Amino acid sequence: MEKFIVSARKYRPATFASVVGQKHITSTLKNAIERNQLAHAYLFCGPRGVGKTTCARIFAKAINCLNPTGAEACNECESCRSFNDGRSLNIHELDAASNNSVDDIRTLIEQVRIIPQSGRYSVFIIDEVHMLSAAAFNAFLKTLEEPPAHAIFILATTEKHKIIPTILSRCQIYDFNRIRVEDSVEYLKYIAAQEGITSDDESLNLIAQKADGGMRDALSMFDKAVSFCGQTLDYREVAKTLNVLDYDTYFRITDLLLGGDYRSALLEFDSVLGRGFSAQTFVTGFNKHLRDLLVAKDRATLHLMEMTGTLLERYCSQGGRCEADFIFGGMSLLTETDGKLRMSSNQRLLVELTLMKIAGMGQKKNSGPDLPLADFTAEQPRRQTQSESPQAQEAAHVKAQEAPVAETAALKAQAVPAEAPVAEQAAAKPAETAATTAVAAPAAQVQAATQSAETASATALQADIKAEESRQQSTAARAARRPSVSGTSISSLLNMAPADSDNGSDSEPKEAATVALTVDPQAGQKLAAARNTIYEEIRRKRPRFTAAFENMAFDGSVIKLRVPSQALCDEILRTKMELLTRIAEMAKVSGSLEMEVTVDESIKASKPIKLEDRLKYITEKNPLVADLRKALDLDME
């Protein structure tokens, strides 16, 4: 029985042309040989299994060949035959992992002095050179810098950063790249053809991706897959052998999530766990699958896909069915889940929740367009809660009534064409804020539509118009009883005069009327009378605001405050709505109120705001605190 030789040794490249995925290295070395520009020291560095030692051996054989063909060895002369048989005296290999002492380097230096008996060069290949000790490196420096003319050193390492700079400066450095998946697949196809093995693109892609750029790892996995599957490689069986999830799993789950079927997706995930795969493996693989789908959507980025053949076509097909927002959202959720898995006590639930969220995005994509705002408001009225402020409830009620009232007016205009009445222009004060104008526009449209409905002569719609008028009046009555806040009252919004119509034409839209603010003429007197009550309320419930309300002034309906710091100013403005609501209740002001806050650093706050101010305040009260802090070397916390 013939002895089995693993593919990594049996199909190890013997010429520069057969080296896989390192064309930039082989081209440089061939040019150096052809032009006779050989350096005395080379450093080959890169990941494992990418061809460093292989290229070193090919290079050593080529420079000693007696009848070279260009830069390639002839494999026929005595030097080549002795090298192929493993009996060459001109090529010396040293494993620095096990020969890393000073004595080993001294022995090597003694060998360097010996002139080669046949051939032109003595080549010393030192593998895993980063394992040499510091003393061995130092002992090797002089010989590496000025070796005999017949000596050439080729150092190989996977960890260049561990080599001392004095060694690096004496070598020509060649960086080997990871072997691309496409190159690995092509070489695996060649080996499968040589061995008479039938394979598909998915199987070879799976092996190449699992190898992560190492050809030796890919060949080892190939031998393992052949041992399990026999002469025909099926990618499902190969996936079992390599303990990786097959592509079909990710394609199926993506289709399920894209259709919003989270139930089937959860069952599929349960099947993945049942096959022995961890949640972390699934999340990582699925995230990469979505990334590949995103790359496959555009021909401009298709070269970023490390796939070939029918598998690449499947990714392009499914990627075309997925929206970019769906892929982005899924990748974001999976990345977040991947970071939480290691700390989670229930990894399964965390992944299932993520799958349901992604399914929700797919269901939203495939669902019909959302209902118009008017239809949604009419069918599902907003439920007011006690947590909402009265102003928020009133705004929601006005917004809910806008659509049906406008629709009633439009139907009336079509049934009985009539000239629209010209409304009297209301004397309105300009809006002080953009928010006020935004709230006023719907209210103005409600009022305009109501007046238009009242003046119509269509008898068929009188009942609807009266019902709308009744709701408007009840709304206005409720709003009049509520205090107004932040420069706008609800009653002022409902009682605004409509803008003039454009020459009585019903076909052109009416412009929103200017907002008229209701101001209590006695607001200043009421606020001044309630000064002490307001101050005591602030001092009791908001002691940090005491410095601002100690010297508050009133200019009609405007409350003017001066604060000692910008931090306090910002904090007051954040609670402005709440403060004005409470002040209006205490002072019994029925109109609008406004608040002006200015920063005056000359005012001394009753209590420090910032941490630094607190420390300064305590130190001023008791100077011994500073000495204690200095003695104990304390920091502020």
C-alpha cells in the first residue's frame, strides 16, 4: 500500500510560478536573480501558511542552479537534483524555535566560513527567527551585516514586531499577504482535479474562508473533508466536518426575516443550537452574511466579495431582494448583540429578541403604506392620560378635529357653490416663537373652516355643521378656563380671527391668520401681589432656583430673572414650562406669561451649582478643609 502524503507536502510549490497568491514577492525575487542583484540577507514575514519557507527554498535552489531557465531552476542539474533529494550541502535550514541560544548561533557562524563544495552560494534559512534570544540576536549581528561573499541568509518569521531593529535594518524585508479566497479556491480545484475528486464551489469556498488566508490550513481541511466525504465533496457534509454553519442556513433565515416570519426564524435558530453551534457563532456568521449581501447589491463593490461561482450568484440574487435599510438595521442589531452575548446570562433569549426585531423591520418593509393622518385620527382617537399636561391634551384635541371639519367644508363647497364671506382682518400680535406659529396654523384652519360651514346654505349638511360648531364651542370654553403658559394661551388660539380670503375664491387655499396672544391686563399687579407666595414655593420645592427668584421683576406679563451662572440659567430654561404653569396658578393669571432669564455673575448664589463652586463655598466657610484636602491628597468626586 502506497504511503499517504498530505496535500500540503505533496503539492508544495517547487517553482516561483506555482506559488499561490504572492506574485509581488515572486516577481521581485525573479528579477533579482535575472539581474544578479542578490542581497546578503532577506527577511520573509507574514501570516502562517502563506509560503514564506517555500519561497525561501525555491529561491535557494534557483540561485544555485547550474542551468537556470530565466529565474527558474532547471530541476535537472546536480545542484537541483541534490536539493530535491534532500542531500544538498549548500542549503542549511535552522529552526530558531529550538535552536535559540548563543551557542547555536556560534555554531552557525562557524558553518558560514565554509566555502560551498558545489554551487555558488551557501544559503542559510532560519525559520521562526523571532524566537532567538536577545543574546543570540546580538551575537548574530556582525555576521549578518558583513557575511562572506558566498553566504546568503533568509530569515522567516510570523511576528516581525518581535525582531530587534538592528536585525531589521540589515535585511531586505518582504511582507507576505494573506492568500485571497479566490486564489485558494483555484488551487483547491487544481488539487481536486489531480486527485480525481468531484467538488462544488460552495465546498471549496467554505474551506478557503475557514482557512482565513492560509494555504497550508486550507489543504489540511481539504484532506479532512475528503476523508469524511470520499471522492465527492458536498458542502453540507463539508460544513459538518469543519464545524461551521452552511450557507443555506443563513439564506433561509434571511428570507424568513425579510418576510417578517419571526416564528419560523426562531425555529431555524433552535435547529442551529440543536446542531451544537453556539449563539456567538451564529450571530457572527449571520452578521457576516448580511455584510456580504450589502456588498453584493452593487457591482462597484462586488470585488470585495471573497466568493466565486454559483455562491456569488446566490448572494447577488438575495442581495437584490433586500433593501439597504433592512441590511443596515440587521447588522446594527447583530453587532450590538454580539457585544452583549459574553455578559448575558440568557444568550438564547438575547439572540431571539434580535431576530424578532429584524423580522419587524422586514414586516414593515413588506406592509402596505401607512394610513393618512386624518383617517388614523378618525378611526383611532388619541387616548388622553393623566400624565399629559392640559395644553398637550388640548393640542391633540384640536389636531383630531382638524381633518373632519375641513372635509365637511370641502363637501359643502362642492354641493352648493357660493361666494365665501370676507372675514374681518384680526389685529394680531406677531408670533414670538416658531412653536407658537406652528400650533396656531391648525387652529386658524379649524376656525376658517367652521365659519365657512356656518355661512353655507346647503341644507343636507346643516346637522354636521352644527355638531362641529358645538364641539368647537365646548373646546373654546374648556380652554378659556385653563391658564396659559410660555407666551401662548389655548383660548387665544381658538379665538383668533381668520385671515381675509383671496377675492372670495373658494378654490384657493386660505392663509393662516396671525396669532393673537391673550394678555391679562392685570398680570403685573397679580404677579407682584403673589411675589412672596411664588418665592416661598420656589424656596421650598426648588431651592437651587432661590438666587434667581429673590430679585425677580415683573414687566406686565413678563417675569424677569437674573441668575449668577449659565448653568443655573440652562436649568431654569429646561423647566420653564412647568414653572410658568405653577406661577400662573398661584397668581391667578388667565392670560399668557413669558420668562426672561439673564446671567449676572455679580449675584451670589444661595447654594453652589457646580462641584468646583461647592468646594470653594465649603473652603470659604472653613479654611481648614483646604489643609485637610491637601494633607490627604483628596480629589473632587
